[in-house]
Amino acid sequence: MGIHIIKMPDIGEGIAEVELAAWNVQPGDLVVEDQPLADVMTDKATVEIPSPVAGKVLALGGKAGDVLPVGAELIRIEVAGAGNERALAPVKAAAAPREAAPAAQPAATSAPVVCKAAPAQKSALAGRQTRQPGEKPLASPAVRQHAWDLGIELQLVAGSGPAGRILRDDVDAHAAGSRPAPTGTSARHATQDWEEAVPVIGLRRKIAQKMQEAKRRIPHFAYVEEVDMTEIEALRRRLNAKYESERGRLTLLPFLMRAMVLALREFPQINARYDDEADVVTRYGAVHLGIATQTDGGLMVPVLRHAEALDLWASAAEVTRLAEATRSGKARRDELSGSTITITSLGPLGGIVSTPIINHPEVAIVGINRMVERPMIRDGLVVARQLMNLSSSFDHRVVDGMDAAKFIQVVRGYLEFPATLFLE
């Protein structure tokens, strides 16, 4: 027998170290070639490390949450062959970034990956609903993360997928079945003495670090403005009624994106990134819009490039594509970086006012709050109007308060008089 030492691969982009997000194998497991061994996380994405050989796992090079440099020992696998121990050249990491699995951030997401299994393994696992103590349950990183979020031990979940693989529905069904509904006053008011220590690792750690760094380095100031969305909402509905079947459905987001693109022509200092170590502000002609997107693992910011060159329907289609790719863990690394200004929204939970944190090293972020129908006085009459607040934050080192207010007022003007969105 021989021993292969698999080292942490060089993922590229000058990355010197990565975080172990999750192990997909444990010592004693038998693995086959190309079977996923571990998920590692960079600042931009989670990458799957496959096995280049078949054999038995002897030892792991760290635990979930550890940070390992490129070239460090990742895992040892015993393989059939010569008895000499030898190090295997760093394996090639899977190219597609995936959703991070906290149990093993954020930014926080991944499409199921069906591992190859030997015929004997397949026959042994097929149709099984329970597993022996110490036997590793089969599940994708996204499912593992979902179980971690719910506080569920995958070892206890019956899998309904191929070879007993645990699916997201299996986790949800287990969660529903393991939480009996309280009955009677005594159950509702019973004391709760439990406590839980949740390691901040993976995507959650990346989010925490990024938010802390942004607040530490950027002197934020907020500006909130009310916008009458009645006319643009009416236009949106008319456009959808006429063109949705052939061009796709429009939300309010593409209109806001268009308004921001036009307003940024007058305020180029807001479409910028600030390198505060080199004391250089870089302004951009292209508008690369970060779209803050909530995933099962946490907040991620895919980037819609060259928003200035897209019409409403092209913007809507690209936002949908990016959101789906990000939530399924299929967004490429270059789709998760390089934004020049960011939009964030909590959708129907948007509240009245928010104070969004700037996506460092950008200098501005525009937040969308909930649109509600409220009374408003127009021409001396009380009328019902669709009103919405824009809650924005700016880097006060780069953007003066007056310029920030003027910028949002220009955006407001485009939204309240939507015909101006189409004038050049």
C-alpha cells in the first residue's frame, strides 16, 4: 500500500491561503477518483477539491474553519501500490464557485454534486434510510449548510435521494417531524435552559469580516429620501401587461438601476472605489452594479456589468440570471467581484428606513425600502400615492453630504417623472 499526500492547490488570483469550509469525507472513508473531498473558501467563492485517486482516507489536514496556506497538507489517502509515501502534486480545484457551507460563510450555496461510488458501495447504500454509527451521510454542501442553519444533525436524517443521499426536502421533513407542536399552557410557557455555541466560520465568517472591515475603515453617513413611485409603478404595470409574454416581467429594480445610471453621469465621484491605503480614488465610466442577494448561506453581491449599456428588459433578465446563479452556487468568481456601486433591498420586508453598510472599497450603496400606499397632499387635496424611501450610505471621505443629497434627488426626479428615463 502507498500513501498519497494531497496538498492545498493554488486556486489562482494571487490567493495565498483559503479557509476549510467543510469536509465531505472523514478518516476511514473509502473514496473514489473525482469524489469531492473538501470545500474551501476564498474571499470570493467556495471551491470543491476532488480526489485524484481512489483509496482510504487516513488523516485530514485540519478542521472546518481552519485557514490553510497554499501547499499545506490537505489530506492523506492510502492507495493500492508501492509502499513508499509520496506527496501528490496539488490537485486542480473545481473551477465553479459554489455556495459556502457553514458547518464544515458567506458572502455568503451549491448545486447537488453526485459523488462517484464503487459498485459495491452503490449496492450497499441503495434504498437505505438509516446508517450505521460513524457512517458519513451523503449530502451536498448546500444541504449540509441548510441542516446546519436549522440545527439538525445529518446523521439522524433519512435520505431519499440516489444511494441514500440526503436532499433538502429530507432535512425539512426531519425538521418538521422533530419539532412537536406545543400543547396547552404548560408547554407554551415551559422554561428553556438550552444554549448553543455556533462557530462563526465559512461564509458567515467572511460576511462578518467584510462588514467589520467596512465599518472600521469607512466613515459612513446616511441619507434617506421619500420617493413618489405612483407614476413609475403605473408605467411598470402597463409595460408588463403589454410586453411580459415576449420580453419578460419587469420589477421596480430595473427602473431604479436606470435612474442611477443616468444620475451617476452627473456625479462620477459616487461611481468609484477608494483605495485608502494608496490614497487613490478611481472613478469609472462603466457602471458595474452590485446587487446584494440573500442566499441560504448569507449575503452575497453578484455584479451586473455595464448597466449603462442595458435597457430595462436586459437589466431585468441579467438580475434574474445572476440571482439564480448565486443562490444555486453557480456564479463565477468574476461575477462576484468588481462592482463600482451597490443596490440593496429587503424586498417586501424592506421596512421604512435602513442604514446599509457600504460594500468596501466602493463609496456608496443605495437601499430600497418597502413601497406602501399612503395619503399625500397634492394640489390641496389628500390623495393616495405609492411612496417608498431610498436609504443610502456614503463614504464621507470621498462624497460630501451635499453631493450625496443632490445625487439621490436626481435619482428621485427620474423615478417620479419616468418619461425622463428614456430621454438622452
